[in-house]
Amino acid sequence: MRSGAKVAIVGGVFVVVASGVGYGGYNLWQGINGGSDIGTRSGGTEEKRSGPVTEDEVENAAKEFLAAWAAGESDRAAQLTNNPVEAGPAVLNYREGAKISGAQITPGKAAGAKVPFTVVATVTYEGQTKLWTYTSELTVVRGLTTGRALVDWTPAVIHPKLTKNTTLRTGAAKTGGIKAVDRKGVELTKEKYPSLGPILDQLREKYGRKVGGEPGIETVVQSGTEGVPDTTLITHVPGKPGRLQTTIDATVQAAAERAVKQYGQASVVAVKPSTGEVRAVANSPAAGFNTAFEGKQAPGSTLKIATAALLLEKGLVKADQATECPKNAMYYGRTFQNLEGFALGDVSFSRSFARSCNTAFIKKIDDVGDDSALGKEARDVFGIGLDWKTGITSFDGSIPEEKGGEAAAQYIGQGTVQMNVLNIASITATAKYGTFKQPFLVSQELDGRTFAEASRSLPGSVARQLRAMMRATATGEGTGAKAMASVGGDKGAKTGSAEVGGQETSNSWFAGYSDDLAAAAVVQEGGHGGDAAGPVVASVLKAG
């Protein structure tokens, strides 16, 4: 916007004033009160325009909408958008729900049809006021029926964190605040550990009152979805936080944050195998959806940990026994091959596992004799799909029953398998410890929830062979050796790569453990498992 027009409050009423140059002293109230329209007129009849919106149209449409919004004229503002039905209540709620008593809106320079702006709002609640500054943007489009230039309505115009299912609200918080601490008493804040932001919001919603927290007065993005916590935007009157002990280790968490930050989309989780305590959870980007706990995608060859356990339990393979690793293998008309078409010939199953030979696994499916066997193994031994009660929202994995080629794809972590790094870290932890321990962030003693329990442990001989194969993967010629070279202790690993939705570069997956710490990571479109996700896991394990 070239003019520097501002919307301000004067004498207790929203008004618009012009500053700088560009509007030539134009009174914006003309546009609001039925003055010049956006379209052109000929003989008193408006001509319907077509084609892209012009620079002037963008400027005028933005100017009139911002003026109407600031004036509190919700009906008028709504008519200046392409969705008046939804825009009107949202603008009205800005004053009535968020308790905005005044505002100054300063448009920035338009970039095509997009106009950024800065809002300095005054929030007034029970006689107390506080300034609130934030930025947002709007986009101007041409109306389909009128041809007029209109604001393309989305709730994010009012505030960037608003969605269709959320509203702004100022008042007493729904729950008391928390002071979350790690297992050693170190305070955990979203400022220092950004990935914990969404997690702390959930923990506060669920446990704030249980730990003695007292509500304050806040302006929040109020969720309309059950189980999704409100997001605090401003704290007007602080409440009294209650102390909440978590299983996080601040040192491991810091390492996890640093490791994923170097990638556009990445997640990592670390778990203590002997207890299930979650030591770290980090995502990039850090804000918003908790992909590490709630994501759902194919985990690639990291799932071979569970597949190998199945084959070992059924006596179809032994770690030191020769198995065939050909270039290709077919099952029910579907052909599978190894990465870059390699073949190992007849080698030990341990070496096939360490080199991530897909065909060695596919060749054994006929001998299993049950297409649903992998799903049963994952549930009965590794706890997948058993409704985990971690303390926050989480997805506990899924291997749906399939037949033929689709069932074969599941054996190598492809097809309809749905996992996240929490699930794969837990599978890795179970392989290390021998018994599934449900991951958790907060002690069950706080709320009496019941942890999921697998129906059986890994047989001792199977667990020993599985760990030996994972150790071979993390050393020597194993696919995880390079990434795990700097990791000490009793260590093991499994690499994975998974193509999702026809993407050109596969997602990089990696799972590993060192002593009593297991971790798993995924880097979207990161390529081979050891290349991107591997160093992330190694960084976390070394911090533990």
C-alpha cells in the first residue's frame, strides 16, 4: 500500500485516517457509507469486470475492508469479502469475543493481490486494558458473480492462527497454568524448546488443575474441536502455575531440537526402553501439528525390526543362517526389488538385515502362511494399535489386514502401514529391552490412566538374535554404520526409506539405540535412511 492509511480509534469510536501520500485526502468513510464502488459505472449501471484484479482494485478493496472491520461494522466488512456468511460473525466476534475496544491497522505494500498489515489492538476486560500487536495479510480476488474486487475470506485474515474451527476469546482461562519440568527439575518452556510448545499446551489443558494451577485472564485462540487445547496469545493477568513433572530430559530435548532444525520437515522421538519414558520429542517446523506423535505414514525398512522378529519367532530364519537375497522377488504378481537393484546372493539373514535386503524378506512370506501375521506380531509383541495413553494426543500405529502383494509391501514397511517416529522409537525400544513398555510423557499416577500392555514379550533367543542383527547394521558394512560411528555403548540400528505419494525423493527413516535409550527419526524427502535421519538419531543418542 503506497498511502500509509491507518485505521485508528478516536473518541471511543473506530475511524480511518489517511497519512502520507497516495489517497489524496480521500475520506475512507465514503467507501463505507455507500460512496464510490469498486467496479466502474456507465450510465448509472455498474459494469461487471473480469480478469485479474488491478493494483487500484487491490488497494481500494483492502482499504474499504480494513476500514469497515476497524469501525466494527461487521455486516459491511462481510459484504466486502467473497464469503459474507462466515466473515460477518468473525468480524463481530473480534469486538465481542476478543474484547477489542480499539485498534490501529497499518497496511503494508501490496505484493500483487496480497496486502500485509499490522494491527495494534487494545484489549479491554473488566476495566483492564492491554495493547496487542500482530501482523496478518489479506488477498483480493474478483467476485465470481459480481465481478467486484473482494477480500478472499479466510479466518486467518483476522489473525494468522485462526482457522475455520477456532475463534478469539478473552476471559478467564479454562484451566490453570503449569510449570513443566524435566525429569531432573529443569523448567521446560516453549521459548527454549520450541517443539514442546504444542505439547505444553495439551499438558496444561489436561493437567493444569490436577497439579494445582489457577487460571489467569487471557486472550486465546479457542478451539472448536474436542481434545484440542486453546492457544494463548496474550496473558493479561497471570494465573498461578502448578508444577508438572514430565519424563523429558532437557539435555536430550535440546539435542533433538538442534538436530531437526536443519531440515524443513523432520521429526524425532527418544524413549527409554526399560520404562517407556519419553526423553525427547522434536519437530521441524516446531509449531502446529505434532508430527512426531500424531503423524501417519509408511516407515520403510525400519519396520523390518518387527518383520524380522516375526520370521525369527516362526523359525523361518536364524541370524547366522543363509538366506537368499536376489535382485528381484515376486509375490502375487507384484515385483519387489532392492535399493538400486543390488543382490547379495546366499548370505546370512543378519547380513541381509544389515544391508536392508527387501527381497530376503519377501521370499519368506509364502512360508509364513498368514498375510495378517505381521499385524498380529506388531500388536501382540510391540504394542502397535493398543490405544496408548501417553499423556497427550498420539497415534499408536496401524498395520491393517491386507492380502497378496499389498500384504507383502507391509513386510518392508510400505503399502498401507501407518506409523510415526514415536511408534518406530517404541518398536526399537522393545527390540532392545525385549518387552513392550508403553511410551509416556507424564506419570500415570497423576490421573490414574491405564497403560497399554502387549500380550507377550520377545522370546529370549529371538531378542538376542534381533539385537545382534541391529548391532551389525550399526557397525561394519551395515547401512547405519556411518551414522552410528560416533555413538558409543551397546548400540544397534535400522535404516529405512519410503516413497509416499509418488514423490521423487524418498523419506529418510532411521531407528537406533544406545544402552537404555532408543530413538527414531524421519526427514521428509531426505533420501537414504542413513544420510539424513541417521545423523539426527545419532545426535540424540549421544546426548543421552
